[in-house]
Amino acid sequence: DAGVIQSPRHEVTEMGQEVTLRCKPISGHNSLFWYRQTMMRGLELLIYFNNNVPIDDSGMPEDRFSAKMPNASFSTLKIQPSEPRDSAVYFCASSAETGNSPLHFGNGTRLTVT
Amino acid sequence: QKEVEQDPGPLSVPEGAIVSLNCTYSNSAFQYFMWYRQYSRKGPELLMYTYSSGNKEDGRFTAQVDKSSKYISLFIRDSQPSDSATYLCAMSRDSNYQLIWGAGTKLIIKP
């Protein structure tokens, strides 16, 4: 079991540029979550997919953020245009089913927008 | 007031000590309680998972839930330097996508 795989591990970009973060969930898991973690706000849920369908995107901060899950083994989170306040660690997590199965997190993408 | 309160620390204790980490919450509807451990530059990993009230033990770790006081605890016995990490509590009413997270407590175990 390779776990949840995220890429890139680090991303440094200039304000205004497009950023795409990638996630491969654990095989067989049908729920996928994108979180953002900052010192000030802690862990925040951005969007939740179940069976590749977005169920709750109320945590997506602005229209600049979008997420897709074209198939069960891949998801992207895109920020366009990026701003310095988007700097954070972005985590992808997956779980085996809805309800209360534990979340398995990737090691995150550390995004710095200058 | 936040739904879940957790002291960010840092909490520094000597190796071998018993550690007590705590969270308080305000929503009496929470039924599922979790503790995650997060090492530096890593994602959170599930440590303990408890439903409703009571205790759960796993090796050196014990999770305790007191719903009447809206208070949960994680105890670590015989603490080791490898236990140095941030510990996050999380809880929900009925769904893992509606987890409410604590801010995390940074724990430092001194050799």
C-alpha cells in the first residue's frame, strides 16, 4: 500500500501564476478530501468527493480555486490566479467509504506564492 | 468560541513521563472522536478512534472521552523522543467529511 501520493512536494510560484496540485488516493478508496493547513487557521476542508463526484465544496475559498476528480485514481486542485495568501500546505486525504472510516493523508504540497 | 478548543503548546516533558493531551468541545451532538499524530513535514496519521464515551487503549496510548464534560484526552505512557510531534484531535457528529479539528498540540519529549 503506497498510501496517498501528492505532487509536487514543494511549489514556489509568483503571484498571478496558475498552480496545479495533484493527488493519487489509495486504491479502492471512494472518498477524497482536499485540506489546507496554516498556522493561523489550522486544517480546513476545501472540498470532498465521493465516487469521483464533488459532494461539498463549501470550503473552497474563492472562484480562483477549482478541483476535479476525472477518475477514481486521480484528483487535482487548481488555483488560478494564485495570491500570496494562498501560501499553505495542501493535503489530500482518502477514505474507504463514507460514514466514519478514518482519513488517510498524503504528505502534502507546501505552496509558497511570492 | 471555537467548536473545538485545543492548547497549541508546546508541551515539553522528559522521556519516560506520562503525557496528557486534551480537547474540549461545545457541540453535544459529536459522537466520533479521533486523535491524529502529525510529524514535521508529514500528513496527519490516525492514532486513536473512539465512538461515544469511554476509554480505548492501544499499546502506550489511551484515549478517553467524557461526553458529560465535553472533554477528550489522549494519554501517552512511557513517552519516547519519537513521540515528539503535533497531536490533533478531531470529532464529528456522523460523517468523516464533517470533521471538526482542533488546532493541534505540539509535544516535545526530551531525551
